[in-house]
Amino acid sequence: MKNTLIIGASPNPARYAYLAAKMLTEKGHSIVNVGIKTGEVAGIPIEKPSVIHTDVDTITLYIGPHLQAGYFDYILKTKPKRVIFNPGTENDELEALLQENQIEAVEACTLVLLSTGQY
């Protein structure tokens, strides 16, 4: 199972980040919720991007490119194996930065990957 950090976590059930958190945990993956909202998702509290988690396999993005620059350093310090750019989060600058640091950049939908067994 892949430890997944969700950037843009939200306690709002209508948000894709919420749905991803639920589906990830239902499929047995452990999650870390990171975002500006307060609360919890799938029983896991939403935390600010201050604690560096070094046991993360995948980061899945649910924030737009205009907000991502503030997370570049955090993402690199986390050292994930891959970062998933969900629809609407694609960012050439971040993708290039990831490639320079040997981190796989994937443009895909986490929900689809989970639903089709490709996660």
C-alpha cells in the first residue's frame, strides 16, 4: 500500500480531494491530509504544510498552479516517489522541478487510477 499525501485536503464532501481521501483509505492506503482548511477527512486531521513526512510514496495535488509555488520546497523535502497532477493542477514549472529531483510527475486522476486498479 502507498502512503499518500493529499495537498489541498478538504472536509467538504463535494470536493475531489475529499473523495480521493475516502477512496484511498477504503482501498487500504494510509494518507496524510495537508491543506489550509481545518477539520479531518477519513478520520485523519488536516494539517498545515509544516511537518515534513519522509515516508510518502505519492503526493496527489488538489490545488491549482497559482498556489503550488508555496509548496515547491515542501514537496521536494518530502521526497515522494511520484506526484500526481489531477485535472486542473498541471504545472510545467513544478513538473520540471520534480524531474530534476528524480521524482516522477504523473498527469492523471487519482480517482480514476484507484477505480481502475492502476494506483
